[in-house]
Amino acid sequence: MAYRLPLIYFHGIARSRYVAAWPVFVVHDSPAGLSFKIAVDDKAHLGIPREGEEDRPGIGEDATFARRAYITSTVRVRLHQRAFRERVLEAYRRQCAFCRLRHEELLDAAHIIPDSRPEGEPVVSNGLALCNLQHAAFDRFFIGVRPDYVIEIRPDVLREGDGPTLRHAIQGLHGARILLPARMSLRPDPGLLSVRYTQYREAVAGR
């Protein structure tokens, strides 16, 4: 902290998986408590000051503190999102809960209840591992999941004839059960699914 040197912080998001945040600076330490606080900064402000100088010429401590506080909060959100994705994909054995696709680069961690809602917590029981296409279809109520884990496809979508992608990737899921995590505690919360399914039924009725 005394030297104000940039460090790299490795944030553990899952077993043997880390995200590096750089540059970070120690902004407070407590030797008695064996703890310290760090703040993330921007690479554009990496000029290493000499003793007695500000972080950058013309930029005071207040501006530096405000900048780092903003960047740190932004990075914290991003790390939480990455951690949620890793936990969800691990629970679903890195395959889509709907179609069983195993290409991880094409998989997302979908929220059952969006994280913009108070009950939309970033926990595995509020998540589904879905491929990109089916994540979008789930978010837009093309697909619903009942509290008993059975998939429903919106009736008007079932009646469409729009080629093999729609037929196999969407329509073919109707009536199937989703893939579930092995651990009961990680399975989708039926209460959250019920809330989401009600929204799906309202979207169906509104068409």
C-alpha cells in the first residue's frame, strides 16, 4: 500500500477456475486482523507516481477514489455473473438442460427469475444451463417449464413450419423433462418455476 504498486487479484469463481482482475491496489490494511481491502483501477491510469505525487498529474485523491470505487463495483458485478455461470454449468455437467448440447462456448446460465427482480438471486436453484438459442427462446416465452420440470412450447410456435431448426431445436422439446442436477439442492426451485410458468401462461394467453 505504501508503494502504491499495481497488483493482480485472482478471484476464485469455481473449483480450479479463476478470473484475474488487473490492475488492483491495496487501499486499506489491518495487520491485526490479517485483512486488507483492494480497489480495481483502469489500465489508463497506470502511471506509477513517485513518492509525494498524485496517481496522475492533475488528478487528485478524491477523483482517484471515485474512479476506483466505480470500477470496483463494475468488476464486482462482472465477477458475480461469471461465478453464477460457472456454478450453473458445473451443476448441469456443462450441457444444455433442454437439448443436452455440450459445447460450453455455446452455453449460458439463464435466470429463471431475472436478476433485475428482488427474488432473482444469483444462485444455482434460480438458474438453468441453456444453449444460446434456447436461452433466448426461454427469455421470450417461446418455451415454458412447468414446476414438475416438463417443457412446454407455445402453441402458436408448435403450429409453425419454419424449417429444421425450429422443428428439432424448439418444437421437439414439447413434453420432455429438463436435465436436472444430481444434487437435489441445486435443482430448479419449483416455487421460482411456478412464478415463471405463470408468466409464460400469461404470455400465451396474450397472443
